[in-house]
Amino acid sequence: MNEELLTKNYDYELPEGFIATAPVQPRDHAKLLVYDRKTDTVTHTTFKHLLEYLPKECDVFLNDTRVIKARIFGHKRSLNNQGGGQVELLFNKPLDAHHYLVLIRGKVKIGTELLFDDELVATVTGLNNDGSRIVTFTHHGKEIRFEELVLVLDAIGHIPLPPYMQREDKEEDETDYQTLFAKNAGAVAAPTASLHFTPELFAELEKRHKTHTVTLHVGAGTFKPVEAEEILDHPMHSEYFEIPESSAKVLDSDTPVLAIGTTVTRTIEYYARTKKTHGECDLFLNPSNPPQRVTYLLTNFHLPKSTLIMLVSSFIGRKKTLDLYKEAIEKKYRFFSYGDAMLIL
């Protein structure tokens, strides 16, 4: 069996205290590991110096999704309309104009009504084998569409911090867990490689490089570990994406491309294979399915046995990825969403 295809070979041990639960301030003071594939050399610096390492000839692609306050708390409707059992609902994504994929903490069955603040009501219409649920939403008694739902969630909900942070969200997370250029509402997790930019650094980036956007609404599946023994047996989650015509035009050229983050990488690579500019992206990049269009990658450090560490391995191989992670641990880098970054050239 090919070692690159065994899930257990993407495991590594992260010592206690290495998971970042808040970003460094200012954002660009995060550490940056730069790995140059041509020379097989590693440089340790800080994100503030990112532009000194970027090749002059490369266009930069960013994900302009906006994280919504996808986590809401309520209770089940009881027979006498008094408060029933408490529930926590994590919105994931729309399935069509009226049905939504969610995760619910608390036992529910089809027909269960969940009551939230501001007269928001979710009715369970489907139970999936993977533990996710399908619901419809009404607000003040009327069914609402996604655009209206987002406004209600923003008023009553909480920023959905990744479970490994093991803390409740705070007011600061509303800005800390959002990129400077977040625009299109729909993500339940941030495209975290972009979180390191300060307004000043981003303005300098735009002066030196052409920047382009894609939208990929990051879903809860991004945190799901690979449980299959062989990575190719993993059922990859899908996420809605859109690519503007101007961005697609650049991708159709031979301009070198820097992808800021794994979400941008997956979107670009899905386009390279399908030429679709919108829809559901379920591309799984790994050493047996390497990138075809992205030239350079900026990313954070990812969970063991996750599809994201496998994506990094699709650029530089599993062994080199784990070697770099080991070096990052030795140099006391901070890991995961609010952690430090890696640039692959």
C-alpha cells in the first residue's frame, strides 16, 4: 500500500499549549515559515515581511467570503408551549431556497420545532446518517430566505469558533475571525490564512501585486477528520463557490498564482478541472491529486489527519509536510485558525 494514501501517516503529535486561542496583535506579527521548493530551504520570519518573499511575477487570489454568526441557542417547543429541552444549532449551508443543512446539539426528530430569540423557529424536516440535520426556518411566523436569515443570525447568533479552541466567542472575535475583505455572507469558518493581514500590509500587497477574489463559503466539514483507513475513501464535503469572470480570465492565462489559503486553492483547482464558475466544490487535493494551476500557497498549520494537511502534502509531499510541521513545533509556532502561517514557494 502507498504510504501517502494511509490516513494514519498524516498524524503528528502537537504538544499541549500550541493551539492558538486568540490571534497575536498586530495580526502581521504572526510567525511565517517560508519553504522554497527549488532550493529546499526553510526561512523563519514574521508575516509582516511576507512581501519580501513573494515572487515579483504573481497574481494573488483571496477568498472574500464573510463568516456569519452561525451558532444559535434555543429550546424545543414543548406540548404546552412552555420551554422544552435546550438545543444548540450550528447553521452550515442552504440546500435550496427553503431547506438548510445544520448541526444540532440535542436530540431531535422529524417535526421537532426549535425556538430561538426574535421569534426565529427551525423545524426539523430531515435526519442524515452523518449526524447533520435538515431544517426550514420561519421568522415571526413567515418562511424566510437565506438573505433574510443571515440578518437574523447576525442579530441573535454567535461567531462559530472552531471546536478545538474550547472557549466561548467574545466580542473581539467578531473582527478577529473575519478577513479585512470579507464581503459575501455564508461561511461558518474563516479562510484563516487571510487573517494575518493588517490594513497597511494589505494596501502594500495591492500596490505590488494584482489581487483577485473568489468566494467559497467554508462549511463545518472543513474540521471533519479523515476517519477512513485510506484517504481516498474519505467522503469529501462540498462547499458553495463563485468565481467572477475577471478572476476566471486570469486563471485561464499562464500568470503565476499565489493562493491565500486552502479554500482559494480548492476553488481554483476545481475550476482548472471543470471550468465551472459556480456551484458546489468537493475537490480533495492530496499527493495522488496534486495542484494543476496554483503556483504558490500561503496557509496556516492544520489539524492532524485532516484533508487540509493532505492538501499541503499535495504541494510538497507528506514527508516534507510533516518535517516542516516538526520544525514549526520546535520553533514554537502557534497552530490552527488563530495561529501562524507557512508560505510554500
